[in-house]
Amino acid sequence: MKKIFFFAASIISLFILQLSFLNNSNSEEKNSKSFSDDSGVLSLMYHRFNENKYPSTNIRMNIFDKQMQMIKNLGYEFYDPKLFEKEFNEIKKSKRILITIDDGFQSFYEEAWPYLRENNIPFILFVSTEPIGKKGYMSWSQILEIERSKLGIIGHHSHTHEYLIDMKNEDFINDIETASKIFKEKLGYVPSIFSYPFGEYSKFMKNYISRKFNIGFGQHSGVIDLNKDKYELPRFPINEKYGDLKRFKSVINYAPLEYHTLYPEEKKINDQNNPPELTIKFFKEQKNINNITCFSNDGGNWKKTNLNFKDNNMEVKFDEKFLPRRGRINCSLNDNGNWRWFGTQFTIKN
């Protein structure tokens, strides 16, 4: 009986969402945007620690230590995620660094958690509820230890950590609601911050998440400013390949590149809209936009992207279609010696 009720509730929720999505839910927010000169929040994303057989998601602890020391030595503040939501719409006079950890691997608890605790570094731990307690993953008692420490906060990372974008809409909703129910049972509340598994989301998914959570993180690179969409916030992934100290120093020195609007809103593409027609509308106060340089991986190889500028708009012209599974574009601007950066990600349907 409970399963029937839960399924019916999911269908009703889906129907209501589909009706509401006919309207532009973000129109009021878009119209209220204005250039802020925000120093921003730079978010770093980690997964595994000292698990050297997984170099694409691993960081060695000796390198992690040097990275954290570099942040301190450069005078940047580790941002308390409990303040992140509250202060999102405030102009940051100095840049903050936000540490995020995805997936809740056991190596985080054994290797990085003692280090973060000893050095009083706050962070967000995003966990998926289905693998908790399985081999290689943290247990609920360990997650509760993090939560009760007040140093780390727990974020929502779905139930299964599957490719949610490939699911039917009702299955996606069921996955999120299943995790939320478990969080409520185990933590006593549902986390208010969400992280998309693999950084993948469609317009439908983002709109659903915006009605259930206060913040949503992707896995595209960039620096957060108060004009960024709260439900597709960027993070720089840090691993063995992209974690060397020279690159890391460049990354943490990036400033936000503010823009008013990025089109298309739909980040799931297929044969009909591949490559997408990407247009970014900048604020008139942003100087030197003609000096922006972008690189994209359309066609399967990274290359410089053709750009057309008209007034405050930048049109991105891709030469080829993006190949499955993810298409990315990264843009930078040397703004009088201050390097600004933003990126976006598309998910390509096979």
C-alpha cells in the first residue's frame, strides 16, 4: 500500500512540475541581475584520497596538504558552507575557497577527514544514500560523526549515483525522493544543497532540483559569483592529473567572469541540437569581452573556439558535433592582469 501511495505521489509531483515548467521560473531572477564586481567563491571538488589506482578521482595526501597550505599562504579564506547559502547574494570583497567532497568514499574518512579536522578546514560532503555502508564507502555512523562535528555539512547526491539524466523523469524523481526519505530518517532532515552526479542535468532536472533544494552544484569549471545560477554552480575538479601545484595555483587565483544570461538553458543535447547554439550575454560594465578566449572539445579534441561578438553578447561557433558523453567549453579573460574564468558542460545523448 505504501509503495502504491509513494508511486502515485511521484506521478502527481511529476505532472505538477511539467505544468509549471511551461513558464520561465527564472525570469524574475534574470531581470533583477546587475553587475556586482563580486570577488566570488571558488569551489574545489575532491573524491578519493590516497587511492592511487583511481588517478582520475584521486588526490595524494601529500599533494592535498600542499594545496591547503598554498590556499592559506596566498591569504584566501576557507569558506564555511553554513554561510554559503546565507551570504550567496552578498558581494564578496575578497575571494573565498569552498572545499567539497563527493561520494563519501572510505578513503576520505580515513585520510582527509583527520587532516581537515586537525586544520579546522570546513567542507561539504556530498553522499549518495544507496552505497552507504558498502565496501569502500563510509557508514552512517561515520557520516553522522562528520555532521555532528559542525565542521562539515552533508549534501544530497541522489540515491543511486546513476546517470540520472538517462532516466525517465518519474524515475529521476523517485531516485531523489528515495534519498531524501533516507536522509530524513538518518539525519533528521533533508540536506538543502545538492550535487548532480557526474555534473549532468537536463532543464527538467534542474527545475525539479530548484524546487527541492536551495543550491545545486555541477562539475563544470568556473568561479561562483552572485549572478551565477544557484542550481548549476561550477566547481574545479582536483585529481592527480589536474592537481599539480603549478596548475592549482593558477586555478585558485582565477576570478569570476560575470554574465547576465547563458543560453541554451537545456544542457542535454541530441542529434537535433548538437552542436548547441551557445550565446552568453554579458553585463555592459564588463570590460574587454572581445579579449575572451574559449576552448571546447567538440569533435572529441580540445581546440580554440570561434567567437562572434555583438554589443554585450558572445556567440560561440562550434566546428563539429560534441561526442558522447560530455561536451565542455572553458573561457577565460585577461582583465588587466586579473584572469577571469567560466565554463559550462553539455551531456550528449547516445
